[in-house]
Amino acid sequence: MSAFTSAPIVIDGKGHLLGRLASIIAKQILSGQKVTVVRCEEINASGSFFRNKLRYHAYLHKRHIVNPKKSGPFHFRAPSRILFKAVRGMVPHKTARGAAALRRLSLFEGVPPAQDKVKKMVVPAALRVLRLKPGRKYCTLKRVAAEVGWGYKDVVDRLEEKRKVKGQAYFERKQAALKLRAKAEASAPASEVLTKFGY
């Protein structure tokens, strides 16, 4: 990934493979980089939906026999928590260094307003179109999570639709403003003084 920056790296989770993305995030947060992942519900998992659903149901059966409400294991249903659990398994989270690394990680379903205007990155080493053989089956975390008890799929879908409509309107306004600027620059005579200084 890119070199270390003080600002958090914002990754758009759509179309990435769960395990590959988790391993790259784990490496980055351990090296001190802050990482934010948006649209966790659009992350892909290789294997068919039915196979992944069966795997998750097998995981739900694993419980502590003495007071499982208190001692776990806790079966998180939200896609962001599924990614968090994958990353946590790749980090020494019981040490101070690992706990500090996990505090550098922020995960969201959808795109919150704070990350809406920020440039988002993709991780080529984790993209499904580049890493999974064409024709292989895959599914999204959104569908698996909704099947096993995540109740906010419809809410996130609705908010994403609203965000995309607003984003499209903003893009069209920006393109119109750029066209006007280009037209104005073309019509204005070039100043020799400004040209001399490289403008």
C-alpha cells in the first residue's frame, strides 16, 4: 500500500475479498497507519452464498457452556464486525501493541457524512476481479449478515441510495462549473505578464 500518512487511509470496501483485505489492513495498523473502511457490507467472500451461510451457522453453534452472555464467544452479525473479527485474528490483540493497532481501525456500513467527501482508495491486491478466477462463486457480506440476523440491510440500502443521488447532483454541478471556467479562460485574452510567470 501507500507510504505512511498522518491522515487516515479511507478504503472503499466494495468488491474486495474479506481475508485478503483483512491481512493488508492488519499489516498497516500494526505499522502505525490509521485505516478507515467504508461500505463494509459490499465486501465479497469467495465461495457460494449457501456455503458461507452454512459456515456462519456452524460458527454460531460454538458457545461457551458457562454463561455465554458474559464469557462469549460473541457472534457479531454486522458486516463491519465480521471484518473486524477477521482483522483481530491477524493482530496480537491481547498485547498493548495489538490493542493500540485495533484502535487505529474504523469500520462502517455505508458511507458516513464525514467520509463522504474524502478520496477513497482500493487495494488491488485484495480486489475480487483481480484475485478470484473468473467463474468462481462469491457472495457479499451484506447478504450473509442479513441471513444470520443483521437487521439494518434495508436501512443501509436506503441511505446509500440517497447518498448516491446527492453525489450525482454534486458531480453534475462541479462539471458545469468546470466547463464555465474553461470557457471563460478561452475567451479571456492571455496577459503577457501572467504568461511570463507561468500562469
